[in-house]
Amino acid sequence: MATIATTPHDHDASESLAERIRQASAEGTPLRIVGGDTRGFYGRPVEGAKLSTLEHRGVTFYDPVELVVSVRSGTPLAELEAVLAEQGQMLPFEPPRFGISSTVGGMVATGMSGPRRPWAGSVRDFVLGTRVINHEGIEQRFGGQVMKNVAGYDLSRLMVGAQGTLGLLTEISFKVLPIPGAVHSLRIEVSLEQARNRLADWGREPLPISAATWLDGALHLRLEGGPSSVAATRARIGGDDLDGGFWNALRDLALAFPANGNDDAPLWRLSLPHRTPSLALSNTPEETMIHDWAGAQRWLKSDIDAETLRSACRQAGGHATCLGSREGPGSAEPFTPLPSVLLKYHRNLKAELDPKGIFNPGRLYAAF
Amino acid sequence: MNILYDERLDGMKPQLDKAAIRDSLVQAIPGLTLLHREEDLHPFECDGLSVYRTLPMLVALPETLAQVEQLLKTCHRLGVPVVTRGAGTGLSGGAMPLEHGVLLVLSRFSRILEIDPEARIARVEPGVRNLAISEAASPHGLYYAPDPSSQIACSIGGNVAENAGGVHCLKYGLTVHNVIKVEVLTIEGEHMTLGSDALDAPGFDLLALFNGSEGMLGVVTEITVKLLPKPETAKVLMASFDDVEKAGNAVGAIIAAGIIPGGLEMMDNLAIRAAEDFIGAGYPVEAAAILLCELDGVEADVDDDCATVRRVLEAAGATGIQQARDDAERALFWAGRKNAFPAVGRMSPDYYCMDGTIPRRELARVLKGISDLSEQYGLRVANVFHAGDGNMHPLILFDANTPGELDEAEALGGKILELCVEVGGTITGEHGVGREKINQMCAQFRPDELATFRAAKAAFDPKELLNPGKNIPTPARCSEFRTIKSAEAAVPTHSQGRPE
Ligand SMILES: Cc1cc2nc3c(=O)[nH]c(=O)nc-3n(C[C@H](O)[C@H](O)[C@H](O)COP(=O)(O)OP(=O)(O)OC[C@H]3O[C@@H](n4cnc5c(N)ncnc54)[C@H](O)[C@@H]3O)c2cc1C
């Protein structure tokens, strides 16, 4: 039956948040939405009065048998993960935390997923519903607490990764899953090329792989599933045992970059189709990157010219995001510019849902 | 309250000159097949919700993207509404034509453009049948996961537009989870790409927004889907119960045991008998309910899980448990379920399929409510249920030739949907709102929320030329709906509305 874990911090601040938004709307003053402030580096800096979600906190609904949890946006991500773990469940997309103050709202708004993403799905894949305060200061409900729901447009999933530019997320309902019965992590010393070939072969078989990262001359693999299949795959693949803490460090971008990389340079995230070969960038050997998601997400620290990198990624069918430095304010143009038609419809959507431009203006792109 | 287009509630229809529009289209688009004679239009007058029929003004059957683009540009310029149609299997009247609109039929776009076994993707045209993708991927040991029961006929474009599901959704997701990229033409004839071949794309997640948008935001012209390796093995257990509630509780117990089955379906006695009569699947016709539980994956894990599920089912009070002996029997078990709609259709001149989704814990209450309503309206209801994810398909049996019975079936259906909303669920899990559930949208959403939906629509189609009248009700329609409901509220059995 539904269990609702309450803590002394639980508090419904939606009315005061709505009031702040009504005010901002009346005055036409932009708001800078902030949760735990752990993700400022991911996106453009926003000029606006700070609107904190931290007061709006607590798990409002959790039914492990339904596989559904609903959480207020200011709830610390760590708190949510602890509540789920107690029931042997998890957020399958392994969101990065970047720090203990990280909130669920910030996690959803930025939409970043962790090492399990290619096999389990992304943040938006597990969002079932949201409550959002709109530009008029009215809290609205989209989606819901059921697995399947196609009534109306899917505005809930649209909010994921929109970085708070379309409204203030106040509550999110997720589908959750059981923590797999067996886990084993391993490390195999292979070249990048060999790693790619092996992953391609394994990818066509139903193997219980749930993370695959090449870094510093070795492929790091995680196997998750039933005890029998994990044991069988482990025996077949071999390799050295790896401490599971590796995945936590990777997830939070806390791993040391390969030694020959440039540690002071800006951090880049490359998102590329499966099986994209090395990008042939001069002065930027692929061996200096962290190849996560079986190669579909590559992390790079480099002073490389943005346009050179972006055009190489575009040609490969992907895109590149500049995260600047973790401590810094964020880069001037973090996200790959949109083609003109797409930009037009982004602006239209922003103008329709936030006509006065009060929600995190400019956080994604300068144009809106 | 009727769902048919009513100018008083839904807005004035444009006054259009059919001959002039036909001339403009013929001139603008060389080689376009454009049907206009009444006898040619008849095959397109309805989708799978065949009790509602409207003759379209014109039917266009383009063969090239350039033709589609020109058609949209021309219609946009002339202010002519456009309804896109895939295979026309939709069950909510989403592709129901307009007598003052062009029906844009995409069935000729039926080529599989690319299967890339290394990248595990398929790139296809919108008219490709759902099952054809898995068939083409099969030689590589791959398949496309979402499998609506209509998969031999429905198109992938229609699947995207409805965010279609299937019997394997709980584990493998809906269409939105399995499509990575779509090419779209806007109503102005502009081209855009949503999503990408990578695992994400910059900007808003418009790909998610377009999934399930019912042809209201743009025309999907190409789809790239993700392919999965076929599981090493799949096994099906069929459990019988002498009580529907016990079967419902068994579903929760399986999930509580930490198992996510590949498929988990439930049928009640009426549906069991109909399917058995039609397919001969070997179903126990005396059972009050059966559960079909498919476990798939690596052989060793599946064996472990089968043993666990068996124990859970026994503890839940199953009166019989049968494991399919081989793939042939497994296919037969599923054939009964996948043909449940037509099977029920054989028992009655007409049937009406509902699509509400509820939190599973409310199953007993909702089934009880449905059986009370069935008695009250004097119409039989068979229940087929995607039990794992709470998506119900009550099938209302009626005879459209008996005066008044369609209205009764509709009213009963409406009540069932309102009951789903009342227990915290939704009026549609996978079939879409279309025209069919236009009134119940007013029960599920508040006026200000509907206004936000209209704002999203306005961002892409401010002139409301794409599939007008579908999916999102007008304020006038909802205020009438609410007036009727508050009048009914005087009657004590009236539903409580959605919980806050
Ligand atoms: C017997 C039976 C069983 C069914 N079982 C299931 C099931 O298990 N799960 C399920 O989800 N559904 C099921 N359905 C419903 C139906 O098959 C699905 O909704 C399917 O996705 C519709 O596809 P279609 O090609 O027939 O679309 P159509 O009916 O032609 O159109 C449906 C909607 O999509 C729009 N559309 C179609 N193509 C495009 C395009 N290229 N671009 C933009 N908009 C477009 C139309 O305008 C319309 O709004 C079933 C139907 C039947 C008759």
C-alpha cells in the first residue's frame, strides 16, 4: 500500500512560490529559479531575482508496488534516493548529484542522466507527471501518477531539460524500478578501438550490461540483472574486479580526467550516435576523453575552438555542450545553436507559455 | 453530451469552395492523387472508431515529401484544415475526417529506409506498418519493442501520433521511449528534425511533445526507432483465478517481488470466453480471470523468475498455473489476448473500447464500479487489461441498430472514464483523446490547464488548421459539460471528479 515517508523538513511552499510568480508577472521582472545551486555551470547565466525552491520539500506519495513516487521539487535528490533505496528501488536513470544540496527539481530541469542511460532510459523517460506553476502563478497538473497517459500534450516531459524556462516545476512523479538483484563491475585493459568493437558485438546480444565506459586504457563495465545471468556473463567476459564506487564518481563527474588532458580547460560534453568513430580533431586525441554510454557520451577538457568541435559533432549526427568549469558561471553559449526553423518554434513555445519572459530567461539560449 | 462537431460549442467551420481548393491543389502539386468523388471518399470516412463517420471534402494520397510540403503550404495559404491519416486503425476518432477539410493519407510512404544493426536503429517512412519493422530487423536478431495489438495494420506514424503502447510496455516502454528521431513538416510546410541519432538533442524535448500529439502539431514524415536485441528466451505463465480481485492483487504481488515482467495482462471471464471461442488459445473458460505473465531475458534469470512468479501466484490464490510448453504455445496464449477485441466483436453486433488507466491498487473498486454501471445501463462489458501498467480496456457490447443503444454505450463509456479520473487515473492510456474523449478532457483538466494545452498548440499552429476539433476541447464545450455535470451532481451517485 502507499507509503508516504515524511520528514520534519516537509513543507508545501507552493502558495508562496505562486505568489512570487504572480508578482514577478505583474511587474514583468525575470526570475532566476534555484534549487540546491549545484548546476549553475550547466547553462547560461540568468539575470533575475532569485526564486528558491528549497522550502518546497518532501515526498508526497510513494507506492512501491505501483512503482510510482511523487516529490516536491525542492527535495534533496539524496533524500529521494534514500527513500527509494529503503524499499529496494531506484531512479533507473542514475542522475548526477554534483553535491548533497542537489534537488529533484534541478535534476529534472537540467535533465541529465547517468551511466545507465543507454540501457535504462533518460530522466524524461521516467517522468510520469508534473505540477508546474505557470506564468500567471497558477499551479497546473500534467500527466499523472499512472504509467500510461496520453490525455493532452505531454507537457511533463517537455519540462525535462527545459531548464525552468517554461514554468516552475513544483512536483514531479516518477516511475521507479527495483534495484537489480545482482551487480558486478569489472575493468578490462583494451585500446579504445578494441573496446568499441567489443561493445558493438555485445550490444547485439541480450547481455546484462548496464554501464560501459572507456577511460585511460581500460573498458569499465557494469553488469546488472539476475544473479544467474550476471555470473554467467562475468565468467564469459573476464577482466579484473572493479570497485562499484567508480560509477558514482563517473556519475557526478568527479573522476580524474586522463593524465594527458588539459585540466584547466573548459569541460565539454559530446553526445554522439552509437558507433561514432573517433572525430579526427587535430590536437585532441580521443584517448584524452572519457567515453561513457558505450561511446555515445564523451567528456572532454579542451581549449578547442567551439565551432570546430561542434561541426565535427554535427557531421557525426550529434552535438556538443560546453559546461565551462564546474566552479565558473557557465559559458556564454553552452548549447549547440538551433537550426532556424527549430529556433522559431522554440521562441513561439516560450512566448506562448511564458509571454512575459519571467522564467529563467536566456538560460538555454540568448534568444529566449 | 454528443461528441460530434457542433459549431455552437466548437467554433464556426470555415466556408470553403471545394472546386476552387481542388483546382489550387492540382495546380500546385503535379502528380498528386486527389480524390474528390463521393464514392472514392467513402473508404476514408472513419478510423477504427467506426460508429462515427464523416465524408472528407478531399482525400490526398501523396507519394513524395515535396507533394506533402506543397499540400501543407497550399492549405495553409488557403486556410483549409488538414487531417493526417496513417492506417486509420485509431480508436478515438483522431483521423476522423472533416467535411470541410483535406484528409492527408500517408499510407503510400511505406518504405523501410534503413536498418542499421550496428547502431541498432531503423529509419522508416511514416506509413510503414508497426510489425514490418520487427520483421525487417529480425534477420539481425533485433526487434522493435512497442507492439500494439493492431500491429499488423497500424502505421508507425500513427503510433508516434498516439504514443501507442502494447503488451510489453511496462518493461520496454511506450512509443515515446523507443523513437529517437522524427522528421516533421509544419503546417507552413517547413521542415524540422526533432531528436537525433544520438541519445539527446539540444533545446526543448519537442520529440517528447510530438509523441502523442495526435497530428495536431505537425506531420511526421520520417521516424527513426531504436531496435532491441531479441531476448534469449521468453516464457509465459497463465494463471487462473476464481475471483477478479485476487488476480488484481497477484499483479501487485509480482511487482512487489522485484520482478518486472515483459508482459503482464489480465482478462475477465467474458473476454476469456470470447477469445477462447475465436482463437482456441487453451484458456480456462470457467475462470473469473486469467493473468498472462511473460518473463523474458537470459535463460538462467528467466528460470529463476518463473519459479518466483509461480510461488507468488500460488500464494495469491491462483486456481491453476500453466506454463507454455514451447514457443508455439506461447504464441497461442498471446494470440488469444491480441485478438481479444475482434473476439469480443464476434459476440455482439458492435463494441466500444475504452482506454482508461488507473493506479493498480484501485482495480477492485473500478471493476466493481464498471460492473454496477454495466447493470445500470443494461449493457455487457468485457474487460481486457494491461494489468502491469494499469491500462484498462473495458469493451462495451451493444447494437447500433437498436435505437438509442449507441447513446447508452457512449454514456456508459463516459461514466467509466470519469470513474478512472476519480480514482486518480486518466481517460486514455494509449488510444488518445481524438474526438471520442473530447468531453471527458473537461473532467480530467481544469479550464486553465486546457488553456495551457491550447497555448502549446498555438506555438505550432496558430491558425488551428491541423486536425481541428480533436484532442483539446474548447472552453465553450467544457463549460457546457460542467453545467450538465453539476445538474447531475444533485443525483447522489455522481462521481467526485479528479482528486487534487
Ligand atoms: C483491434 C485494435 C487493437 C488495437 N490495439 C492497440 C494497442 O494495443 N495499443 C495501442 O496503443 N493502440 C491500439 N490500437 C489503436 C491504434 O491501432 C493505434 O492508435 C495506432 O497507433 C494508430 O495508428 P494508425 O496508423 O492507424 O493511425 P490513424 O488511425 O490513421 O491516426 C491516428 C492519429 O494519428 C495521426 N497521425 C497518423 N499519422 C500521422 C503522421 N505521420 N503525422 C502526424 N500525425 C499522424 C492522425 O491524425 C490521428 O490523429 C488498436 C486498434 C485496433 C483497431
